[in-house]
Amino acid sequence: MSRARAAYEKECQEKGSKPDPAFLVDLTFHDLRHEATSRFFELGLDATKVKNITGHKTYSMLARYTHLKAEDIALEIDRLEKEKDKKAVENQVEKLK
């Protein structure tokens, strides 16, 4: 991460701006693994694929590294409920035929 910090500081210097002293200072590879794991789920990959990509040996470890946004979970629940309601209406229409 020190190379990324150095590149950031160089870019700030070239732009004539002062670098944020906290930017990329405490970032570790582990942090990136957490972030990537969560983003894979947000992209719609299933747990088995994410587990294989990230190299987690168990699903419990995968769960520990996954930090989904509450808003995204709520949107997914809403989508599933709408899908369920749509299917229920379609079934009722079929029964009326």
C-alpha cells in the first residue's frame, strides 16, 4: 500500500494540493479482501463462486468477511416481494381462464 500512497502524494504534488494525511495510511490487503468480497455479492455472484474467488475455506469465514449494505439488502427483499406478488397475480389470472 506504500506504493499507492506514494503515487497519491505525487499526484497531489503535481496538482499543487495538500495530500490528506489519513488517505491510504491504514489500508491493508486484508481491507481490500473485505471490500472485494462484499462487492462480489453486490454484483450478484452466489456464495460458492465468491468463496472460490476469495479463497475462503468455509462459508462461516466467508460470512465474516462480507459486509453488505443494509440498503442493498432492503432493495433485494423488496424486489423479491414484488416478484412473488407478480407471480401470485399471474397464478390468479390463470385460474380465471
